[in-house]
Amino acid sequence: MRELTDTPSGGLGWLDAAGPEAEIVLSTRIRLARNLQGYGFSARAGAVDRQAVYERVRQAADEIPQLRGGVLVPIPALRQRARQLLLERHLVSRELVGGAENTPPPFAALLLGTPESLGVMVNEEDHLRLQSLLSGLRLHEAWELIDGLDSALAERLPYAFHPEFGFLTSCPTNVGTGLRASVLVHLPGLVLTQEIGKVLQAIAQVGLTFRGLHGEGSEVVGNFFQISNQTTLGQAEDELIDHLQKMVQQVIQYERRARGVLLRDAPEVIKDKVWRAYGLLRYARALSLDEVMNLSSGLRLGISLKLLPGPSVLTLNQILVFSQLAHLEQMTGRALAAPEVDAVRADYVRRLLEADAAPASGAADPEP
């Protein structure tokens, strides 16, 4: 495993829109929380413990096939923009990059494996946060990947485990399996038909919860919802995943039904909404991030209902990530002052949509 002190180029395979149900499900993520015996957890861990965990994990990573061909990124060694890039790509948590104070924990690191959908956060809330992140609805495939990585690490690292309670974690809600499975879904039909409240209430009653696009504490924008399991104690991993799979499939059915109702009862209103969104994104000279998220939600709906010939879902996924501040600054090569961010964002979105609309012209993809 090679060390990298700049932003890794990988970790974006989840944007490719190649997974099942990609028109509604953007991505599937599974995380496992693990800690090592003999070292303080979370806030109780001093620099000595954190360094020891870091060194042990790094050594283990060099010995297993899933990680030894990947990269190790020491988070404190990264510039602020590079840390924010990782956060915008959903590869790390806000806690790992330092939260609001932007000061990463000592000896915090990200390991990206092979395939690049596998990763490990080191010295976050727990000593280890193992992660698999895939395009579309692929819970069982994501679990197989992360289970294989977990088993390989468990052969080389002494996990903190209790015979009655299971894996021990810093937060009591993760004790047991330590598993958090989530699916990022786009639900404009349920929002527009005002059925979303009933659906969210129903999933809460069966042990699931929801968050916004950027996880815990984030607001819902662009009609994106992360649906995940709420508890990890008392059930096996495959039971938790099967339950989430079943519930998400039901939500997808409700969303498809709602989209059908919109197309049946208000076709001209929906067409106008979709084409207005496309027009603004294609020609606006200034766009806030919330505007981009909400307008691109209209485009996603239009593509699904075949009201627009394009753009592709891949293009919309790229907009979702690359129109954020750190990616715009990487594209321009400089820090952006507040007044010009919206203009740079609008310019990027225009160029990307123009390239998508004319692939035969050979126009270059303006990916940052």
C-alpha cells in the first residue's frame, strides 16, 4: 500500500449509474465499526494509542489483498481543500476530516482498497470504519465485499468483542454487529404527491431511519434521502441487510406509483417543471448549490418519465459531486470568493450539459 498526501483519484465508481434501480437509487453503502482490544476508544484514546492503532492497521493492510494494492491517505497531512474533496465524494465522514473546526483527529487516515469501492477510515469515532460504496441497489454485493475485508483484518487485528454484546463500539447504538447499511434514494414523486411523510413514518416504525444527502445531521436537498438501519444489536448482519433490502424495494414501488400518478393527473405541470429545470441549468449564469440540487432533481424525474431525451443519469451524478465548492476550487486551481462561486458553478453545469447533449461533436467532458 502506497502513501498519498494528495487527493486520490479513485473512489468515484459509485457515480457510474450502472447499478440496479439507478434511476431511483444513487448508491448503496455498508459500514462496519470496529475497535482494537487494549487501546482507548474515541475521546479516551490519546496520541500514543492512536499512533499504535494506525501502525497496526497499516501493517495489516499491507498483508491482505483487498488493501495492499491501494493507497493510504494520512488525513492531517492533506490540505483543507483536499480533505473537503474526500468529504464531498462521500469517502470520509465529517468527523474524520475535523468537523466544524477542520482539525482532523491525530493519526486519522483513509485507506482505499482494491476494488476502489472498499475503504477504511482509521481513528474516526471508532478505531476502524470499514466501508463499501457501490452504484445502485446492491446491498448483498456490498455486504460480501465488506465481510471479506472484515474477515481478513480480523485474522491480523484483535477486535474488541464481547460474547454477549458483540462488537464493542464508541457509540452504544453501534454495539452488536457494528453494521450501518444505507441506501441513497431519489424520491421526487413521493415529495410532489405529498406522500413522503407517510412513507418516512412507516420506515421508522420498522426500525429504519432516514437522513439527508450528506448523512447524519444534514438537511434533505434535491429530494435525496438516505435510508438506513437504526439498530445493530440483537440481529445478524444478513437479517439487517435483508430487512433493509425489502423495505427499500417497497419504497421504490411507492415512488414509481407516485411518478405514475403525477404523469396521469398533471402531465403538463410536470413537463413544465422538468423543462424549466433543464432551461435554468443549461443557461443560468449563477447557481447556488441548493438550486443545482433541486433543479437536477427535476431533470432526474424527467428522464425517468421519458419527458427529456437527456442528460444521462451519469451526468447528473457528476453534477451532484463536482458542483460542490472544493471540486470547483480544484477545477479552477484557486480559492473562490463567495460572490463568484455561484457563477463558476453555473459555468461548469452549462458546459457539462452541453457536452452531454452533443457527444458526437467530440466535446471534452469538463470533469474537474
